[in-house]
Amino acid sequence: MSKQKQTEQIRAAKGFIAALDQSGGSTPKALKLYGVEEDAYGSEAEMFDLIHEMRSRIIKSPAFTGEKIIGAILFEMTMDREIDGIPTATYLWEERGVVPFLKVDKGLADDVDGVKLMKPMPDLDALLEKAVAKGIFGTKMRSVIDAASPSGIKAVVDQQFEIGKKILSYGLTPIIEPEVTISIADKAEAEEILLAEIKAHLDALEPDQKVMLKLTLPEKANLYKPLVDHPQVLCVVALSGGYSRAEANDRLSKNTGMIASFSRALTEGLSAQQSATDFDGTLAGTVEAIFEASVAG
């Protein structure tokens, strides 16, 4: 029953998805932005303890509920931990009404042909089995496009959908994320190529194979509307990609049917040094702004 309710919550898209999935490489930067310098921890274990404290503080905030945040993407170590003695994914759904997702990729391979494919995932089956056991609804995996390279972009989308089909076989919903770097000169051209490649793969899916898409906010407003409307797509979410929260929200509001899945833009302005009142107030303002941009279309 909860799976059906979760599916309907995501399909309705009345809100946005919080990205709380910084992994080892991006954690120090996330902590620094949160006001925790690298000299505050002496080991990787202490670093991950601090990032879990930050994520727990966000999730437990009165502003963090399914009323405006329909889902949250977790890092594996966050999924394996608890909040107030309750497994994180269970806490998200049962205490906050937020659908839990899991980041499953192992990072990016070196740049080849203008793109960065995902590194091999030899332990993916074991991770997907664990995700199912822990009540995860879906997964997220990220590739990067750095140039309007037709062959490179095809390789990215082929890999995403190949792994996506394995994820579907476990009863999980994959979020396909081929991120287009916002600073490249041929971003608009890359996005046109990406649109065509994704649509070809969606058209080849079976009727019961539903996926989600996480895409960089495009140069041309509503470029991805055909994907939003595609019968095999449960939901299309936008990544902030390095845009400020204000610019990301502005761009998002011009793309009908896309909702936010922001990471840095979500935690912008939050600090470990803030009082509970200031922290919750800042987060509430951020949640409201991202929510309004997500439902504007």
C-alpha cells in the first residue's frame, strides 16, 4: 500500500525532491558551506558523523515534510544510519511523509568523448537488494555531459538506461540523471541531442517500465516538455547544477511540469552555528521558494 501511495505522491509532483546525497568526495565542501571546517574532524568517520548530523537536523526540521518535499535522495551511508533510533528511510516516510531514494552510482569515470560515464558498479545487485529491504522507493545515478558530442551523449544515455532496467527489475524506480554542465558554450546544442536520445530510449520501454528523469535546467524553456508528458516517465526533476537558488528557481518556474531536486541550493544559508529558530526559519524560507518554483508551471 505504501508503494502505491509513494508512486502517486511522486506522480502528482506537488512539491520537490531534496537531494541529500553528497558522498565522500563532495562531503567536505558541503560541510564547509554549512560552517564546518576540515579541522573540525580528524578522520573520514568523524566527517560522515558530522554530515549525518547535518542531514538529520534538516530532515527533523518542521519545514521538512511531505507537504512540500515529496521525496529525498540519500547517500548509502545515510540509508544505513538512523534518526532518533529509526532507520533513515523509514523515518523519512513514516515520520515526515517523504519518499526515500538512494544514490547508487560510484562516481564518474574520466572524461572521454566530451562526457563522463559512470564508473563500474560491481556491487550494484547487493546494494539494490539492501535498498529494497530498507524500504527505498527508487534510485539515482549521475553522468556528466561536457560537450555537444552526439556519440558521447549517446553513450551516456545508453549506459543510464541499461542500468536503469536492472534497477527496474528489483521493483525500484530509477532516476536517470545525465547532467549537462551549465558552463559549456554548446549547452543548448547538447540539450537538443540529449532530448532525442532520451526520447528514443523511453519509446523502447515496456508499458510497465516507468522511470524518472533528473535534468539540468535547459537553455530553452520547456525543451523537456515532451519528456514530462511521456507515458513512461513518472516525474521529471531539475538539478540546480551550480546555479544560485534564485536563478535556479527562476529557470525552473519557466519549465512546465518540471520540479526541483536541489542539493546546494537547498542548503544555501544553513549553518551549524545557527540557533534552532534561525535554522528552521531559513530552511522554511528556502523550502517555500523552491516549492513555489516547482509548482509554478
